[in-house]
Amino acid sequence: MENKTARFTVLIDPRKKQMLEELCAAQDLTPSQVVRQLIREYLIEHAGNRELPAWLLKAANKKGARK
């Protein structure tokens, strides 16, 4: 699991939040897990010419193996 060292607050429409929570629960995931996965995917897809750190690739590979 990743180190939990920073908080990221997102404002979201209550209807979208409810739907997200329901879909996450159906997949036995928390909304936080889903948001972290989306952030990892975004970083990898949009890094451009930046070298990706090993910790990011390791986390992405772990999650990919579970699918």
C-alpha cells in the first residue's frame, strides 16, 4: 500500500458521489482506492518525456496484475 502522507480534497456533486460509492462498493473497493488508481494512470499516460519513478511503475504493475 502507498504511504498516506497527503490529503487531497475534491468537491463533487452529491449524485456523482453517491453513484461512485455504490459502484465502488459493488467491486469491493473504496472511492479512495479508485481515485488513487485514476491518478496513477493519469500520471503514466501524461508524463510525456519524463522518466517515471520506479515506485509509480511498481504500483501500476501490481494493480494491473490483479485485473
